[in-house]
Amino acid sequence: MIHAFLTRDQQWRMKTELGEISPLLRKTIVEKEDRYFYRHPGVNPFAMARAFVKNILRGHRTSGASTITMQVARSLEPRRRTYWNKTVEVFRAFQLEWKYSKDEILQMYLNKVPYGGNIQGVKSASILYFKKNPDHLSLAEITALSIIPNRPSSLVMGRNNDRIVEERNKWLRRWAAEGVFTPAEITDALAEPLTASRGTVPGYIPHLAWKLKKKGEPIIHTYIEMNKQLKIEKLVKDYSRTLALKNIHNAAVIVLDNQTHHIVSYVGSADFHDSSDGGQVNGAAAIRQPGSTLKPLLYGLCVDAGLLTPKMTITDVPVNYEGYAPENYDRKFNGYVTMEYALEHSLNIPAVKSLKMLGKDKLVRKLSECDFRQVSRDQRKLGLSLILGGCGATLEELTGLYSIFSNDGKYVRPMMTKSADSDTKATRILSPAAAFIIDQTLSKVNRPDFPLNWESTVHLPKIAWKTGTSYGRRDGWSIGYNKKYTVGIWVGNFSGLGIPEISGANVATPLLFTVFNTIDYDDELPWFSQPTDCDVRMVCTATRLPPAGFCEHLVTDYFIPLVSPVKKCDNKAEVFVSADEKLSYCRSCSAAGGL
């Protein structure tokens, strides 16, 4: 158990599952409370007759005859102790026996039994007192817990341990005389000291725990791997301290297992308990501007639509679309650039041009299929600025989006809990060829968004990654992946304060590299291989189109057969001219011209 919350009535009431009721726990509780539990129909008539006679002879209540089932009925419907209410309790016990199995009734008892203060149930008591689950309790610990419900105010764990040990040993000796447990078990239990006191419940993964709490389930099973989680939490906290000198105070990290689609680490802020910098804000779920992080998806869609190949050229020149005039990050223009160069350098104008060619609605539809909720809500408001971060997205959504590039272009919704296992439907977003082409481009190291402050002596992980910086330098993004993991990083301030030093390359990517070095230092899985629907062809260096008869300089280019453009290079063409080279002729007129 890694996190727990008080109930609405401020009780620590943690559900004990059937699998957590060990044979030792079951045997000890039954022997202590109701040794004929598995034999009677909910009421023990012999015990009731014995108690009735004793109480009549002595003139006051000296003996009870409540079975475990009757105690469950009483805890579900608390009433004053009268003979009439006891009759109702008996009737309710028969009803419980008729509807539930014996193990389920025992489970209800263990979930409702009080252990003093606001602690209810054996699981709450075992975690708060012994810091372990109930199925790991020893005979001495179970016996010590079993006597507290009879006198919860006078037998307080941590305050009256000597008296608890005295009562515990009485029961252990009684069971030894009756042969309930072996002599060795009794000897070990009698010798075991009792040093327990009330502690605190674990409070790990606070951001994810608060998010999942809304599901309303008593127990939620996550896929969080605590070793990775604790290491990454420390990395984020230490890294944020170094950024504080630049007035950058927070960061968030999500680690997604690409093979299982499970979220194995979830860090919402640098420090959940730091109220001065809004540590309780969940940066992984906060809606922010995504900057340039959507460009890989755009270019992948353009490849699938037959509009571009990696070596095809786009003009990086001033443009104006009905008053919207995008600019590059450095406010310069690069003329003719290839698609892969535009993606490597995160050029804005080629991206806007590509979105204009593809159509904004197609990109919005694909983002909606990848569970971009804010984009779906705002789809009628969005324009060409969408590709430059003019929309809302979360780190959860972006991390899930980038997992498609390591999954042959298919999107599977990231799973936080085991109850989400049924929703594993894969949605085709890109073709395997388009995903591979983007993989090849984003895995290059000689890029302008390589972090300037990354030490050359530090191990460089083999990953593909893309950075992004939002308008006003409020958010720095870096999202990377390999075959095994997709890691999403956000760095910024929860206040929305823009800082000149914030950029995805220089403040987010170093943390991305460090996380990969921590969780997957020596990645043994092979890199992405070329799929069957992707081929290689020669193209002219001048036009980046398939060569014609006069192309002299060629380079290789990935393409998708029957999809990618097949127009031949028209940079040079054969022209018929007159002898004095003053007139040109078409092929049909060349003979008449006296060539």
C-alpha cells in the first residue's frame, strides 16, 4: 500500500481483501472470537443458552454469546443493547449467512472491527501499528490486535503495551493448553516483544493518488514501480533546486512503459509538500501550451498523405494567411529546407505551411483520437497556430501521443490502474513507415535543440526526442522515447510566470537524459527497424524529387511506395535550339527549324 485517505467520517478504514486474510489470521481470530464460526448458521444456540442462564443467575450481564456474524450485524446497524434489539440482531445474522459466504462475513468483520481512536479494520491497524499488511502479521501480533476491540480505551497500542502483552500471553497459554497451535509457535509468540506504536500511513505518489481518489473505489491498484518512482522524485526535486536560481521552480515527469502501456512513474511537481511554489498542483495533468511538441505528428501525417518525404523541400520564407504571419524562433528565414531539417530545427513557418497543406481538421481529428480533451473541446476555435502551441494539452496526453512512434504508429491509451486493462484498443494514427521516418529524424544528435549544458563526459542515452517552448517562455517541454519507455518532461512555474531562461532544450532535455540514464542506462533492445511499407529511393539534390535524365547529384530518401509523390525532377530539361542558340523549338518543330 502506497497511499491512503481518511473516510468522510474521518476514520482510517482500509478494506481487507480476501487474499489478505492469511490462514494464520483466520485461525487466530476465529479461535479468539467464535471457534464454531464455520459450524453454526450465524447464531450459536448453545452459547446463547449458557449466557442467558449465567446472566439470570447472577442478576446482571456477565457473559455474551455474540458470534462473528452477529457482531457484523451489530456494526452494520448499531443499536442499544436490549433483548428486542438482540432478537433483531439474530434475524440480521441469519440474513447475512443466507446471502454471504463464511469467508465474506469474516472479511466484513475484519473490515469493521474497531481498534481504538479512529482506526477501524485489521488492515488499518496492522499498517498503522506494525507497518505491514495483515497477511504478514505474526501470531503474537494478531493476538495483540485481537484483544484491543474488547477494551479499546484502556488497551492503547504504544501506551499500554505491557498490559497488552499480559493479556496476549494469557490467550497464548490458553491455546497452548487446548492444543490450538504447536508448542514451537506458542514459544515464539510468547518471546516476541511488543514495541509497536501508532504511526502514519504511507503517502507516496501524492498527485496520482489524489487524481485516482476521484474514482471512488475502496482499493485502486496502480502500475507504479516504486523503485523508479522514488528515484525520479529525488531527481526532480534535486534538479528543481538548481533551476530555482533561474526563478524556475517546478517540473513534472511521466514514464510510460511502451510494451505494456502502463504508467510506471508519475511525478506531478518537484515537492508536493512545498506550499510556497504550489507543490500540490499536478503539473502532469495541468493544461498548458504544448509549444512545438505536435510537429512530429504533423509531419508524420503529411508523409502518410503523400505530401512530403524526409528529403522533400519546403520554402521557409515570409507568409501571411489572412493576417496570420508566423515567425521562426530566431526570426530568420532559411529559404529551401527539407522536411527533416525543418523538424530537426523546429522551424515554425514550414510547420504552418505543412498544416495548411494537410488541413487543420485532420490534425485535430488525430489528436482527438489520442485523447487530447482540450483540443476536442476547442476544435472549432483552433487555427493554423495550433501547430505552434496555440492549443491546450497536458503532459499525460503528450506522453501518450509520443508512444505511438515506438508502437508502429498505433495509439493505446496509457493505463494508470489495473481496472483500465480492458480498454487496450489500439488506434492507428500513423503508418509504420511514417512512424519510422519520424524515429530516424528525432534520434539524430547533431541538432540545435541539443542541451548546451549537457556534459560531454556524461552518458548520452540512445533515444529519440523532441523539445518545445510555449509562447512567452512559460513552459519547457522535452519528450523522448526508445523501444522500452516514453518519458515526458515539463519544466516551468505553476504561476504561469515566463522566464527568459525557459526553453525545452536547455531546461527540460537535461532532466530527460538523466531520467533515461536512471531507468534504462544500458538499453539492450534493438533500435527501430525499417518496416516493409517503407522503401528507399534516390532523389535529386536540387529539387529532392525522383531524378530525371539530367540529374547528376543524388541522395537517398525514404518514401512510401504508391503513396509518396512520384513527380520527376524538372530542374533540367532537354531543349532544342537553333544553330545560333537564339531560338528554341519544341520537339515537333525542331526539323523545320533546321537544327
